[in-house]
Amino acid sequence: ADISKDTSCTENCTCSSCLLLAPTISDLLNDQDLLDVIRIKLDPCHPTVKNWRNFASKWGMPYDELCFLEQRPQSPTLEFLFRNSQRTVGQLMELCRLYHRADVEKVLRRWVDEEWPRRGRGEHPRNF
């Protein structure tokens, strides 16, 4: 059966058809180049620029866990993405808009518009 987007749906629609088509953060985790770019942009701590910590806090990560992730040798951004892998890339882009991180949103938008469709998904999903 072909899953097609309802013509009445909006860009950030959450109906079941659109959610099946929407790329999730887990889909991003397969693209190492993209992860490297996001990590470089969100890992650094800067007093006036929102980073992974703000994103994780907004999505409900407790303060103690935030502090724990900062002490680990791995990228806290990658850990944040792994822990939220079921969320959609659209939800992540909403966080970027909320925190005025147009640089990260632009990278994600390019991935959704260019890389995601090349994987045989998007508007024309593979037959299961």
C-alpha cells in the first residue's frame, strides 16, 4: 500500500501518515558527516549561544543528567540525540528555531530536503 501525504496536512503535521514519512533523529544517526557538523555546532559552551544543554533541558533531561553528560568524554550532543532518537527531525528543527540556532536548522533542513529523499524515503517510501 502506498502511504501518501494528505493534501490538507501542514508542514509540521502530526497525523499518522505524516509521522510515518517524517525522518526521525534515529535516521540522522546513520549519517556520520551530519552528526559531526551538528556536534561541532552544539557541543561548545558559550555564554550567549544556546547549545545541546538547552535543547536537552527543554526536552526534559534532569539537571543531574546534564551535569553527568558534561563530564563524560563522548560528545554530549550525540548522547542527547541518542536519547531522543524517536523524535522527528522536525521537532529538532523546532528547537533550533526556539533557540535561534538557524545555523543548525539550516544543516538539518538541507539533510531533510536533499539527503533524506535520496535514501528512498520521504514522499515516495519504499515498499515494505
